[in-house]
Amino acid sequence: MKYLHFFFFIVCVSMLCSCGGDDDICESGEGTPRMMVMFKSASSGKETTLDSLYVAVDYGSGKVDLGGTRDSGSRLIPLRVDDSPYTDVYFKLTKNGSESQVRINYTTKATYVSPGCGVKKTYENLTSELLTSDPVVGVEAGQNYIENEDKTNLYLLF
């Protein structure tokens, strides 16, 4: 009887230890990367830091507010993961200020990563066009593909 309790205890501990694992969540950076946007001064062409920046993105069902940042020199922005060939991104310098619209055009490629992460999208042939130009006065291309979040893909000129 004593051995039966010990065996039952070992089985229960083994079951608890085996729960979870590497496939539960995707935390090692293997998910779909975001686009890095940096800011430049239109007059000098040098990188600059903005006092505040508010970003919204249209993911196909209307604009989603991504919130604001203060004293920022860059911003990571998630793009659409459906089969749309573009994402519209909106930038404001103040919460209630005028808004610039930038359309990011691309082609996507899907790669299976793992059961926990699912499919990772990579973006290629990035181009951008400024549709509404206040407060952003221009856009400048950076790296034209997104595989990870290390390189700048777009420069906004203020």
C-alpha cells in the first residue's frame, strides 16, 4: 500500500511537470515583426527626437489607436497580417492635432514557425506614400523588407 501511494505521488508530480512547454507561447522573437519608423528633420535631414507622437493604424475594420509616446526617436508599428497589400498608418504630434496618413505598400511571405507561434509573416518590397501631409511633410525609405525589428524601414520627415 505504501508503494502504491508513492507511485501515485510520482505520477501526479510527473503530470504537473510535463504541463506547458516551449509550444505554449511565442516569446523568443519568432513572431511577425513590426515596422520600425524613425524621425528626421525636414530642414537638416538629421535624425530627431519628437516630444510626443500619436499613432493609429487601419487594420481593415477601422482605425485602431496605438497610443502616444513621449521623447521618442523611433516607433515600432505592427502591420496588417491578412492578405491586404497595404496598411494605412496615421501620425499626430498632439492628441487632438492634425493627422498625417501614410500608406505602406508591400508583399508578404508566410513561414511556419511552431505550433505555439503559428505562421510568421515577413514583408518585402516596402514602399510608402504620404497621402495627407500635415504634420508629416515627407517620407523617406529605409530598408525595404522586414524580417526582424532591428533595421529602420521608414523615416518620417517633420
